[in-house]
Amino acid sequence: MFSTNYSHMENYRKREDLVYQSTVRLPEVRISDNGPYECHVGIYDRATREKVVLASGNIFLNVMAPPTSIEVVAADTPAPFSRYQAQNFTLVCIVSGGKPAPMPTTENIPETVVSREFPRWVHSAEPTYFLRHSRTPSSDGTVEVRALLTWTLNPQIDNEALFSCEVKHPALSMPMQAEVTLVAPKGPKIVMTPSRARVGDTVRILVHGFQNEVFPEPMFTWTRVGSRLLDGSAEFDGKELVLERVPAELNGSMYRCTAQNPLGSTDTHTRLIVFENPNIPRGTEDSNGSIGPTGARLTLVLALTVILELT
């Protein structure tokens, strides 16, 4: 960026002390404007058409930018619930877009709930929290800062405990804040499609939310009560269980979904009702729901009949 001002001292008949000002205006300062700026003062000789620099000065413009986002997430999730063994748990506060680097701080706000369902460990003292920071420079000149809070999790105390992360920055008029509440899953809501399954249909059983707000994100495990799943496996990990081409023998089968996070675990059951399919004669499907030899012969006869009629 260049800004040049000229003066004409020869137009003055008497010598005076003159003060001249040259201004460079940045109407909308951006992070890319950060850096050194120089001012050069010189004399332009019309006779020789040469410019002589008499003096120069410089200044460094330090551009600050407030953080653009703040969030609190759980590290190493989804993770199972450990019923008999203590486990470490880490919350991560992520602050992005700040320059210079912001300094987040975390705070535990007790809401102590002792549940009779989890009489596991008894701590005679408050848990010890370990806090550490990491910084990652970005290409635009800002810095992403992460504050990691680690402690030994106690579901008796930490379930429904509120944790907040606050960040202060010289470019902010007031601190930014984000908070999370650690909550064990309760009452998964199961949705099955189609609602009226017939022999040969593909059935999807999905966990569609909970009765409460759950944090951190739970993990899901599906099992069939008293038997293996349709594909022969003992269990399936995922939010949605898909049963391809269900056979009639699955009518009345019970499925269990276990949802768990480090704060706790819960089970819910759903029963599969399989209705007859008029398009598939009874006894023609195998254990995998595929059409057997009889059904194949029937399809072949129908196809031949249509071809003969068309010709």
C-alpha cells in the first residue's frame, strides 16, 4: 500500500516550520493486514528529477481477532460403561479463530447426584483434575487452542455434573463460554420400519433418540434374545440394525439394544412381528428369507407363461 503527499515550499516567501501528515486508512482491518508499515520522507529536485530520501520511520501493526467458536467435546468417544473398573475421562474445550491465542479455563459445577443403581466406588476426597493445553497455528494467522481436562470418572458423582469452559480474549468485550452436562443414556426410543413387516421385507430397527439429553454420545450394541442374529453373528454394533429379507421363522423374535456411555448403560427390547406375504407362498423361503427352489420354479413357470402369451 502506498500513499504519497507533496509539498511546495518554494511557493512560500518566508521560511516557516511546516508539519505535513500522510495517512494510510484501512477501513476494514483484516488479519492479513498484520505486519510492519513504513513512512519515507524525501525531497524531489525538479532540476535533476531525482528524489532524495531524508528520513524514514516504521511501525508494526498488530491485528487482534476474537475467537469465532468454542465447544466442549469428549475425547475417545463413543466409549463403553465400565461397571467394576475405574476409568479416566477427558473433556476437550476447543477454541478457534483467535489472535493472539486465547486462554480457556474449565470449571466443574457440582450437581451431585448419587444413584442407587451404580454403587461402585466410594471416594473419600474430591477427584484430582489434570489440565493441559495445546496450540495449533492456522494458515490465516489465528490459533486453535485446546484445553484438556482429565480425571478418574465416578458415575455416582459425575452423572448429571455440569462442566463449563470459559475463554477470555483482549478482543472480546466479555468472555465466551460453553458448557456440557454429563448424562447417562435412559429410555432409548426404538423405531422399526416398515411398521408392518412381511416375509421377505428388509426391516430396519433404529434408535431414534432418548428420554433425556445424553452426553457423551453413546455406543449401541444389538443382540437377539436367545439366539443369534439373522446373519449368524452374536451381536451388531451400530445405531441401526438391518435385517435383510426376513423369513417367517423370525416372527416373535426379541431384540435387545444396549446403549452405553462412560456414565451408565441401559437396555431396551423390541419384538419383531412378521406377517405373511401373499407374493411368497408359505414354506418357499429359506432361513435367510430367500425364495427357495419351489418359489423359483413358480417364478419360472409364470415367466414362461407370459412369454408364450406374448409370442
